[in-house]
Amino acid sequence: MSDSLRRACLVAAVILGCAFSAFQILHDVRAPIRFLPGTAARVNGRSINADSVNRTVAGMDARDRRSESATRHDVLSRMIDEELLVQHALDSGAAETSPEVRAALVRSAITRVNAEAAAGPISGHELEEYFKAHSSQYATSSRLEVTPLYFQSQTFPDLTAAQSRAEAARAQLNAGIPINQVIDKADRLPFIPPGQLVTVRTLANYFGPVNAQLLEQMTPGQTTAPAPLGHGILIIYLNRKAPPQIPSLASVHELVLADAMRERQEQALEDLLTSLHKSARIEFADSPPPATAAR
């Protein structure tokens, strides 16, 4: 090999060596990263929101804080650790195999949909339309005015005589004899009954749920069948019944607003699932279930 060729090979080797060294140096040097506004850190390309860090720091007990910067550093470090663990769980297939992870992801998706649906306020017109369509749900319950007739047994626990007296009084009421002409034949109740219009729930507290349900189904002028009560027999005459009343929207505004928002969120989730079903390729080993096929 000539001297000129050896010199050329030597120069080429030096140049390649320098180039390789320069490449290694540049490869180890990390270029400054530009973050978008509001980003506190980035982990494998996933951003950690600075507002989340700030909210966490602000919500900490003052006794648990050190300096503001040190506390913020600790919080950010924990969030980075959490992001690394989340990414590791997803990369390891936990989302496909762990019921706990899958349930958490489903809850997170629903929470996100609910938050997005609740971001916009419900207009007055929208609320009025909702209330008009669901007004019966907010109606007050029926209110009843009753007259109880109690027939105490003088030979308790034998109720035969008291039963006969109660049946006779009920027959008179069914025949149209006014209640004020029959009530004098009854005995004093062991408690003071309600003397005005009350709800079925209140009547249940006085006379038991069975009698209350019977009274709710009856019309004024009717009387319940004789039933044991204490040391005697009870019949209850229904004087009058006030039907359920629908309140004004203003009086139940907050309740209706909450219900309307919940319906909006449920509809948003239903719309999302419908969209996902349309764009997904879903295959069944057997015939698809009716609910899925009808979606």
C-alpha cells in the first residue's frame, strides 16, 4: 500500500472517529423541552396539569406543608410516580385483565361524561319543559280526613261483642246514616286521632299501613272493615279526600334543577354509548342479546 493511500485511510479513520464521538455526545445531551402553558411536567409524552398540582397544594393542611416550592415539588413528584404506575399498568395489560382497573376506568369515563354534560347551565326554558313533562313526580300526596270508631271489648281477649258492635255501626254507615249519629255508639280511642286532612303516611303511623292503604283506595263515605286494635275493634270512616296537588316550579326549583341535570347526564352517556356502538366492530359467538341488538 502506498504512503498516500495509508495517509488517506488514517484521515478517514480520524474523521469517522470524531463523527462517532460527536454523535454520542449529542445523543446524551437533552435539548431543552418547551412545555405548553399550564403544563407542570411531561411523563413519556403525557402532560401533568399545573392547575391540578396547584389545587392539590392549596387543599393541603397548612401543618403538612413546608415551603411553597418544596410542597409543590413533593406533590408533583407524587403525580409523576402515579403517572408512571398508570402507564405501567396499561402497558402490562391490567386494563384488559384486572376487574378493579376496568371498573375504575369505567367510573372515570362516566365521571368525565357527567362533568362535560354539567359544564353548560340549564336554561329557564329547558327547565320549564322538563318540569312540564315530569310534573306528576313532584305532586304532593293525597290527604285524607277520617273518623275512627273504636269499640272496646269488656271481655278481652274475647272480641266477639266488640266485633258485633263494629259491624253494626259499619252497616248503618253503609246504609247512609250520618256519621254524627253513629259515632256516639263508639268508645273513646286510647289515643287522640288526627282531626284534619293528613297524608296517608301520617294515617299509617296512627292506624297501621294496611288501614292507610285501604283508605287511600276508598272514596269519601266508605268505611274500612272491622280490624283488631288494642283491646277492641276499629273501623275508620273516610270523611273527605284532597287529591294530589302539583306545586309551582319556583317552590321545587332546586329539586327539579338537580333532576333535569341528572337526566341530561344520563342522556349524554346514552348518546356516547350509541356512538361507540355504531363505530365499533362487535362480534358475538351466539345471537346478540336483545338490548344490544336494539341499540
